[in-house]
Amino acid sequence: MKPLVKKPIRIGNLDAAAVVGELRQLHENAEDTNVDRLPDDNELFTALLYFEAHAGALKSEEARRTAAVQRVLLWEYIREQADLHQAKAIEDARAANAAWLELVGPLAVGAPSAAYNKAARLRAAVLRNASRDERPVRRTPEAVLEAERQIAARAAAERRAEEEASRRHELLVPVARRLLEHRAGLVEDEEVTYWLDEIAEVLRHCETPTQKLSLSRYLQAAVRELGRVERRTARQVATTADARRAYAAATKLAPH
């Protein structure tokens, strides 16, 4: 059974404070005499309670309709956020060795097994929120476990890729430096010179993943262009023994 089934319809990211500010403006425009009792725009829940209690202060039907629709939006946003935060609270409780029996009351269920199942359904919301393709996870324990397995496998694959990239980078640096040290023994043209200059530039500060990736690409490009010159001229591009060894090492590590 595939746990990821369809693209969700959800509010997602929302500047809730800005929406509250728009509602505040509607009440100010209507000369709501109690508007000074409105909480700060970031106090979403209490602000919504105020707008609900004072909906009658809006004089025009258009203003009432606009405000009501915005309130619907904000309540749906709160509902989505509640799942995420409650799931995190359960995770923290379990990490602190809280038994499922202790969560029966707070989760409004009748048994520890029901608390576990409800927690699994809430985790589905968290997994959906963290999913790359934003597809939802079915709210069943089995589907959640399968989705968590997939996420763990993907994270492990990414770690292996990062480790491999790091190992490859450790090999690339001395080869690239050696190629630069003996560039005087290489037959260069405009493209070869350009890529060797790029290698020299990135080697000065090659620490971030982007810089490491750039070094790999630049070295491969330099080898490719050297090979092109060699094929065009039908002559070796390395004119000294050191340059030949440096070029051979680069070709082996970054074949063109």
C-alpha cells in the first residue's frame, strides 16, 4: 500500500499577522468603538475571538462578508498548525518517557492503543509537511511507518552521497593543484586557460558544498577542453613529464 496518494489541498504558509491586520483595518474603518481592545496582530487565536464577537460592528455587508471569509481562512490555518504542534508535543512527551496511558486524557481517547493510533495520524501531518513533493500521508499507523521508512532511507542515501562527495573532494584538490602547478607544460587555448583560471580561483576558498561542486565541474571542463585540443592538433597537450603525469591523474579522476 502506497502511503502517499494525492496532492493535498491545504493553506500552507500564510502571513497570519498580515491577515489579522487587514481585519483590524476593516473594524477601524467601520469605527468599531471597541477596536482598542483588539490584541496584537501576532495573537491570532484571541484576535479571532474578538472578530467573531464583534462581527456586528462592521456596517456594510461587503465588509462582513470579507471579514467572515478571512476568519474561515485563519481558523483553517490554525487547524493545520495544531496538528503539527500537537504531534511535536507528543514526540516530546514520549521522549520524556510518558506512557501512552498518560496521553489518553490529553488526546481525548479511551485507551492507550487509541492514543498511539491518534499520535500516528498526527505524525502523518508532520510527514506531509516535511515531504519534498508535499503529498499527504494516509492517516493510518501502517502508512506513517512506511513513510517514515522512506524518509529515513532518503536521508541515509543523502548522507552517503555527501560522504562520497567529501571523499571525492579530498582526491580532487591535490590533483587540481598539481595540474595548476604544471600548467606551463600544457598546451593551452582560450577555453583551457579559462577553466584552469576558474580552478585556481575556486581553490583559494573551497569549503562550501557549492564551491566543492564547482571544483569538480571546473576540473572536468578543463580535462574536456585539453582533450579537445589534443584531438584537434593530433599532438600531446602535455609537453613535460610532470605535466603528463598531472594531466593523466586529472583525466583518471575527471574523465571527459
